[in-house]
Amino acid sequence: MSNKKSVNPRMGCVGGQAVMEGVMMKSRQGVATAVRQADGCIVVRTSKSKSIKDKYKIFRLPLIRGIVNFVEMMILSFATLTASAEM
């Protein structure tokens, strides 16, 4: 008997963080940032994202993968916070 739970196919791997007056959501395919401007309008900016792990096989090793993920997320977080402050 299998103890595997059925996974809803609509559920995906999505994470996010708060930015100045908005939110950033990241999935494997891309990044979306939504920011509320001073006049009340919400501006949404989307972009494709590709991990360096997809390009080089060595970055898929467990310890190296964690370090690469940390560095990629720090770069993305800084860029997103900067962009949200400018919007």
C-alpha cells in the first residue's frame, strides 16, 4: 500500500516576499512584482527567470545548490526591493 498523497496539479512551487508598498512572487518560470503607487494604482511588473543551476550540472549538488540558491535569492531580493522603491 502506498502512502503517497495525491498532489493537486494546480498547486505549484511559488514563493514570495514583501516589498515596499507591494509584493513579489517567484515561481520556477518567472517573477512578478505588484506595487501600489501614491495615487492608488497598482503597477505589475513581470519577468522570466532562469536559474544558473539549469545551465551547470555541478550547481545541482546538495551543498553547492544551497549556496547558489542563497546567492540567487539575495540578488533577486535586492533588485526587487530597489525596483519597488523606484516604481
